[in-house]
Amino acid sequence: MLQAEALQLLCLTASSGVPLFSRGSSKQLPFSIIGSLNGVHMFGAGHGAQLSSCETERGSRVVWRVFQESLMLIAVSGGGGIAISELQLLRLLENVWNCMVMVLGQDELANIRNVERLKREVRSCYHLIDMLLERVNDGQGMMGHLTQCADCVPLSNSGIVQETLESFTQAADSEFGCLVVHGRVAHATEKWWSRLAPQEVVVLLALVYSLSGTSSCDYPVFLPQGSPTVAIRLLCFQLLPGVQVCVLCGPKPSLYLAGKELLSRFWSPLLETLRGCLEQTDRSILPPSVYLRWDVQALLLINRESRRAITVCPRVRGGASANAAPLLSSARRLELLSHFYTFAVTRYFNSEDVSPASPASEPTPEDFSQGFTHVPVQCYLVTDECKCYGLQSPQHQLYLLTDLSVPTFALRSVATQTLSAITAVTGF
């Protein structure tokens, strides 16, 4: 169907199968195949069978999702090359739907009055959709699109920055404020974490990242779960290249007032502090006081309570011996990390979708652990390139990639030490 490493996204009307758009691979699928993909799904639905995914003999994978009984999204990945799991494709479809709702609103998508007009309007979502397609295997170290957790960066000496953010947000007549560094949340107000669904934070971060380089903007957005039919304002300001502050607010303040008065009052005194935060993020996601063993190749730490996540992929081996094997590329380590995360949450751990009853929630993968008499809290995997260890506690999930030189019996100790080292310093 598609060449190796190709990924294509199709959007059709659920009732008539009229194509709205196709994004992804430069080699587009023929119309006859698109019609067949829609037809086989409709045939199954007409006979009481729900077709959600399939895999071809050559390793290609197809995933279908219908949203609001209005639009069908189909993800098609080519066989060979970079393997893309079913979970990754399911999350991609959910994120794309949430992006479309965020930009256009649920009413526009759920009640299609004019297909040709919708085709024109949905073009405003293309940039975000293309970004989500690239992030499936982009190697940039952000995994929120897969974990449905907000990508975060814990900063050193962050008390004054948090206080400034809260004061700035209150002055903007809002309770929802966020400081973003290189596409990751550095600080956010309490209501940002408690009232916004993790899926909403993920797509909002994608939107903010797409606006990087813009000095200021006033963007109307629909929250896919909190406010899918009524638009609110997203004010976004660039404080430094790579550092943005965002506020979700009502009609006031104006963009001019917030940009000319509030920014200078609250953020001008902190520019040097923000430069220090930016330098820390450029060096490493973790603060310098966090010590990682030299044999830790990559890690993903999830706070299960707040649905926040930290992804770390060290650039160099600190304290490695001269005989140590060279590091795998960052892109390869992140790819392996995403595969291990998928392996763990589809077999042992709970991925904890926050609102499984929502229209955009994904079907539950086959529950491999149903035969267990206990709740798995640890798992490991040994490959030809690295060793992987997963650790689950009531508050955290840690996914760790280590060097092959680490003895398998020592993986648990390495994981617990790493978790303690990070949480002790960051309080994550």
C-alpha cells in the first residue's frame, strides 16, 4: 500500500465517505484504495462488526476511528523501516481530532452542513496535523503525543518564576497560565493542571509550539473537553526565543494591553532568570544537580497524578569508562523508548486514559494482564541494543533504557535509584 516508513492520514465523512483531506506521505494513496478502506469499515458496521485496525502481510497497518458519528479518520503506516505501533496510530487519530476541535469547534465538525465549505475551513488545521504526523517518529524528545501527558521541563530556582506567572495570569483576568520552554511546560498555574484535561494540554502545547517565532498572538480556541462549542482566547507572548508565556482568558484584556503593560511589568525583571532557564534546557532537561548513572541511555518519567511527563535523552555519557560502547543516536534511543512504553502499557501497566467515556477516547488494547492475579508493578525487556526496565508506583511510572553492560538482576536497583534521584531534586 505504502512504501516503508510512510505514514498517511485520511479524513472522510462518516456517512457518505466523501474525502475531506489526506496528509502525510508524499505518495498519496489512490482514490480506489481510499474508497476500499472506507467501504470495508462501512460493510463491517452494517453487519454489527466494528473494524478498528488491521495489519497486512507486508507489515502495513491501518487504523480506523469514527468521531461524533460524523467524521472518519484513517491512519495508514507502511511496512518495514520504522515500526509504528497500533497504539501510536490510535493516539495520532485522537490528537488530530482534538486539534480539529480546538481550531474549528465541535459543532462545525459534528454537524456538517456544507462539505465543500468544511474542506476549505479544515485547511487551517493542516499545519498542526502535519506537526503531529512528524512527531510520531521525529526524535525531538517530546512524547506527549503518545503518552497523553504534558511534556515538562523541571527548572532550578523556579519559585520566583512560578510567582511571577501566577501574578501575570491574575492581572490578565485569568486563572489559566503557562510558561513554555522549547515546547515543554516549565511552569503552570494550579487551574491549568487541575481543570484542563491532559489531552487538551497536549494539543495546546502543539499549537503554542507552532506559534514559536511570533512575538504575540490572540488565537481563538475550543477546548476539546472543557469548552468544545464556545471559543475562548489564547494569548501567547514570546519572552525570549524559545520561551513563551500563554494565558487562556475571556474578552479582556486586549492583546495590546497585555503585551505593552503586563509583559513589561511582570517579565522584564526576570529576563536574566529566563535566560538561565533556557540554558539549562539546552544542556539537559533535568537540573544540573540531578545525577544520572553513565549507563542510563534514556528515560521517560510520568507523574500519574498530574499527568505530566519528563523525557530525558543524555547527549554524553557522564563518567563512562573508556571501554564503554558508543551511545546510540538520540533518535534511535527515543524510538526504542516509545516502543518500550507501548510494550509496557499494552501488556502490563495502565496507560490511564483520563476520560475513557469521551467521544475521542480510544478503544482499549487487548488486556494482556487479565490473566494475572496481581497488578504488575515492574517489567523488563532485553534487546540487542539496550536493556529496558519499567517501574510503576501509585504516583509514578518510569521507563528506563540502559546500556547492555548493566546486569539484568541490577535493573531494578538502577531504576529505583534513578527515580529517587529525580524526584528528590525536582519534587516531580
